[in-house]
Amino acid sequence: MRLISFSKVEIGVYNLQGKLVSVLVNEYSSSGEYDTMWNAEGNPSGIYFIASKIGSVVNIKRVTLLK
């Protein structure tokens, strides 16, 4: 028997001022590996933060957008 766990998954892109500029994922999902893409069209070059929240675990990564 395989136990499948479901968690609330939220992934968003924030600018340097902390403003949410894009929601990439906002749904309940089972465990596993997934891919998502950020269509950054309309956003200027600069530093952004990708924040992921899975259940109660939060991870933040800094990314640089170059156009």
C-alpha cells in the first residue's frame, strides 16, 4: 500500500518591494516532482524572489531576470 499525501502548494514571484507580481501555483497537490514556468513578459529586468510554501514549509530563492 502506498500512502499519498496532499498539501497546499503556493508558489509566487515577488519584486524587491515585496509586491506579488505573479502567482505560479496555488492548489492542493500530491507529493512528487512538478515543473512550472514563469512568463516574465511585462516585467523589467531585475532581482525577484520566488517564494514557495508547501504545507507549513516556506522556501525563498533570489533570481535575476535579464532581458
